[in-house]
Amino acid sequence: MTLEQTYKKWQSLLPLSEPQQHKLSMKFSVEYNYNSNHMEGNTLTYGQTELLLLFGKVSGEADLKDFVDMKASEVSVKMMTEEALNRDIPLTQNFIRTLHRTLLREDYTEYRMLPNGVQTSFVIHAGGYKTRPNSVVTRYGDRFEYASPEETPALMADLVDWYNEEENRGKLTPVELAALFHYRYIRIHPFEDGNGRIARLMVNYILARHNWPMIVVRSRKKNEYLEALHQSDLVVGKSPSQGSHATLQEIRHFLHYFQTLVQTEIQSDIDFVMAEGEEYWWYDGERIPFRSPNAGKVLNALQLYPDISIAGLAERIGINKSAMQKLLKSMTAKGYIARSEKDGSWHVIAVSTK
């Protein structure tokens, strides 16, 4: 099945019922924010992210900044989604900077240790373009330079103007437009921090603006994402100006990756919606392939009776306590469930389509 066919199948399911839309929206909120931030080093688990965003609860150990960053990320998603709904307003640099300010919340100082043992520091500006050069050492060991602070304002103006003109022309599909915008933006790297998160927000801004489902770049597949960008870099060249004006043909490796990603994400949404009423469970974008026929029964029981004891759960399901302990340990390790250290109650993290 092609991307276009998958998209048409999705369209045939619209409009979704209110409960379907709500459940899909909650699922996206957790999956997007967890993955986009986890890729950048946020330590919150999938379960902690769900508890924070859906229930407003802080659970387990993590840096306070990671909790605050995750909440700011969700606010940024809502801001991006609302802006995307208004097609009459063209994209502006101000919106991108405001989105960045919302994501980072405030200026802060970053401290780094130089190779000679001397500590240095610099300010990360929320909503302001970079004031110092930035670069990355790739996993192949070479240093890759992004646009200089002096080049950045003009290149960002070019990017936004190009996007608005290309959108009005309508010759590129929304997926092609999103992929090319993402690549060009990343090659500029206009901010001191948060560039990857902004790039993924802008991809969903473009897709939502053209009535395509929003997508999640999964952190477990981060290497595929980076490799696709790297392969396109080899074609485009190292000059920031070349990168910020790359063509669709030049980024064909990233485009192919991105088209496959969008198709996979839409198919996942289709499967989730169409499975409603069936006994299926999902975790981080994938249907859970339970080996034990008792696993689904356990999740249902824990949702209904979060305070149930292990012995009581074993009796309810009809297996011995030892087998139940083994099953709970496995499901906890995979992130499907979590147990409160305070009162011993259970929280089901996996999502049911029933």
C-alpha cells in the first residue's frame, strides 16, 4: 500500500466519533511529548510522562527540570496545533521564536567543561536566535557546522518566505513540504538549544495545517532518523547555505525515510481506531503482542481494581501467586504498568482500544 492509499484509508474513517478523537488525542499527547523529549535527554519514563500530562501527577525520581520541560513541551504542542488550524495566517519567524520561547520558558545558563579542565558558561536565549556558533560531532566522528549567528536571521527569513510561497503554489505535497522544511531548518539550527524539538513541532504544524494526521518520531528509532539526515547531508554538502536551500531531490534519502515514517504513523492511527471494541492493548505507538492469554485480563483487572493485592489478583485471574508475580514483573519491566511506592496501588500505562 502506498502513502497516498494509506492517507485515503484514513480519510475514509473521518469524522471520528468524539470518544475516538479524545482517546487518539490523549495517546498522541503522551507519545509525542515522551519521544521528542526523550530523544534530547529528558529522563522521564513513558509512565511518568503519562501521569504528568494526563493526570497532573509527579511520580518517581527525576530531575525537576525534566518534569517542567515536559509540561512546557505539551503547552508548545497545543500552541502549535491551534496556530495550524488557521490557514489564513501565513507562517512567520515570530511564531517560530514564540514557539521556542514557550518550549524553553526562560533564558538559562549552560555550563560546560573544556578539554583543558576550565569551566565555561553561556546563556541559552529562549525565543532568540543564537549568539554563538553551534555545531555537532556526528556519530562518525566529524564536526558538522550549522549556520553562523550572523547568517541565521537572513537564512530564517529565506526559509519562512520559501515556505509561504511554496504552500501557496501547492506543487509539493504536505509531506514533501514538511520534510524539506525540516531538513532546511535543521541545517540552519537557529537556536542555541531546542532545535530538534522545534523541527518536529514544525513538521506537525505543516501536516496539521493540511489536514494530515500528526506524527511521532520514536526515540527507539532515533538512529534511523539521524542516519536519514546524514545521508542527505552527504549529497547536499557541508555549507549551511547549501543546506538551508536544499532541493527535494538532494534530500531524497531523508524524504524516503520521512514518507515511510508518515505512512507507518497513519497506519498505526488507523489500526488503533479500527480496533475499537476489540481486546487490544497499545504501548508507545505499537500494539502489544501478548504471549500470555492472561496479560489482557490482568490489565483490565488492574484498571478496575488499582488497589488489589497480588494474591487477590492471582485469585481473580485464576493462576497461582508465583505465576502472577512473574507476569507482573515482566509487564512492569516493559513499562505497561507501574506500582506506587507510597500506597502500592497499580497504574495501567498501556492503552486499551476497548
